[in-house]
Amino acid sequence: METTALMPETQENALLTLADVRAAAERIAGQVVRTPTLYSKTLSAITGANIWIKFENLQFTAAYKERGALNALLLLPEEQRQRGVIAASAGNHAQGLSYHGTRLGLPVTIVMPKTTPTVKVMQTEAVGGKVVLEGETFDEAYAYARSMEKQLGLTFVHPFDERNVAAGQGTVALEMLEDAPEIDMLAVPIGGGGLLSGMGTAARGIKPGIGLIGVQAQLFPSMFAKLKHLELPCGGDTLAEGIAVKEPGTFTSSVLGGLVDDVVLVDEPALESALALLLQIEKTVVEGAGAAGLAAVMQNREMFAGRNVGIVLTGANIDTRLLANVLLRDLARSGRLGRLRITLQDRPGALFKVVEEFNRHQVNILEVWHQRIFTSLPAKGLTAEIECEARDREQIDRLVAGLRGKGYDVVQVELG
């Protein structure tokens, strides 16, 4: 991993202060869930660090974004409240702003790209937001929202690049350090930077020596590149769509440039493994971005070894089909699921003999595919792909060895 040390300042950043975050905490108290911060004995044993988890996925809209949205709304003058607010978002900010705006009696308009999945539109409308679909990309939706802001006299509430929003997000750190004062390092996901700007400011104000590590998806290293003065490409299908931001905020970049110790990147397999582990160990569902903190600890063990690390499960809004895919892929990586490609002769009983070998090794067959046409084998040959389930990788390895011992050409299909 390439690291270029950032230069943290010991004094509180003047752009955002601990007093701002404390005031936000008083302002939103009783209107958001005070989520628990709990020690994970099992994850600590797995990672070699002492892991404390903040369950922000238990908010009403299943994400921390409510905090900043609510703080910004409560600070609006009465005239602006009556006219209403607008935002461009297809994610958790849309739901948080819609929920609290509606609860407070403010009209809320959310502009989303036309390509937004229907389920996200429905979730936002279900908590009171008026959704406008415009543009093919987020940038086009954002531009349209800004034009509506001016035309209709609405107030734009930015998802991250705004002082009052960041102050609201910082209340997460206040609660964490109150519940677990032994925490001496935070690993916090970065998209636009609002969460870490707020949390980092609050944490450093309370514990000046606390370690602050930002986490970004490897496919979207925007803040990583900006703070380290690098030119890196941004784009791709990341599991952590909640932090897939191509352009970090101007305000948040200024705050974080003098605050964080380092920013690390996590790859897609690490995100998938962390998400699956949280479900298996903590019995809690998170979205890809919500697993980024744990993924960073697992992928950078030396950096976090022996430290009391606080991670935030930032949200739980993940498509159920995607969640199923991630869990099945994790089973494949761990060796619990396998797919074997076996070359056979096209004659009666050929597949039966192979199935007998699966039975002898007590490996369960899930799916079978025959391929006779689209193959480079002779006309009398075929391939059979068999998806199977075992206790562990060693059991499948023994099956493969048994099949090869009986003369079969067997290839294990690996997961990328």
C-alpha cells in the first residue's frame, strides 16, 4: 500500500469546531436514534485489534445521514422552512432529509437521475419526499436541482459539503467516545467527506491524540488522491456505492487536509468479506459503504494491530438480491461453495459415475450444466459444470483429488 503521510494539526480546525458538533448534538437530541457502541470480541480476535462498533444502521432510515440533514433543517430560518428544501441524491441523504423534513412540516424535493432503481424512489417517497427524475447521471440531476433551487426559491441541502451537515454527522463520534472512551483510533468511510470531517473534529477536540484513518473504495479514490496530491482514475461498479464520489467536497477537503492521519483504500473482495463477516458474526446487515471501516482494518492489519478501533456501520440500505450475491460469493471464496468443470465422454452412465464420487465424498450437488455444442472437445465429448456445497475447502479438494485419481479432467472454477 502506498502511503504519503498527511500533516495533521493538533489544534481544532477553525472551519468546523467541537462546539459546532456539541451544539448539533443538543439540537437533534431525541429526534434521532442514539445507536449503541458495542465491543466485538469475535471481530477483535479475527483482526488483532480491539474493535468497537457503532450501529448507525439502526437509525429509522437505516443510515447516519439523518443527523446532518436534521441539524441543517433545524438551523433554517422560518421563511426558508416554509418554502422548502431540495437536494440531489439517490441514496441515504434523500431518505434522511425527506423523513425529517416531512416530520418537521417542510416540503422536501429530491432530484434523482432517471436511472435510479425504483426501490430507491419508493423508499424516499415513503418517508415523505417528492421525487423528481431528471438526467441520466448524478451530475445532471445535481445541476437540475440547483436550477430548481433558484427558480423556486428553495434551499439546497448538500449531502456532505456543508458545515451544518458535517456538524450533525460529527455527533456520531461524541456518542462513541462517551460509550467507549478507550477508543484511540477511528476508521471512517469517506465519500464526500462529511462524516469524517464531523467525527474527526469532534474526536480530536475530545482526545487530541486519537488516530483518524479515512477509508475509500479503491475504485473511487477521490479524497485519497486529493489529499495526497495524486492523479487517480475514479469509476467502476463498487459495492460501496454510498461512498462512490468522484469529486470530494471543497469544505470537507479543507477540513480533512489538516485533520486525518491517513486515508487507505479497500478493494472489492475486502468489502464483500467484511459485509459477510458482519452478518455472520454480528448478525447485522450493512450496505457496502457500511462495511468499509472493518474492511480497512482487515486489509491493513499492521496499522490497526493492538489499537482500540472504532468503526461505524454507516448504513444498511442494500438491495436484497445484491446482498444474496455477496453472501454466496463469500461462501465460494471460503471454499464452502465450489464449481467443478469436468470433461466426460458422451455415453450412458458417464454422469452417474461422477455423481457417485460426489456421494462418496459427501459433497452436495446444487446445480448441473451439460455442454455439448459450444466446446472445443471432440464431437463425442462433453463438459459438465457442477456447482456443489461442502463443509470446507478441504472437502472439495479431496473430491477433486478423487475424481482426478479416477482419470477425470477436472478444473475448479475460481472466483475473481
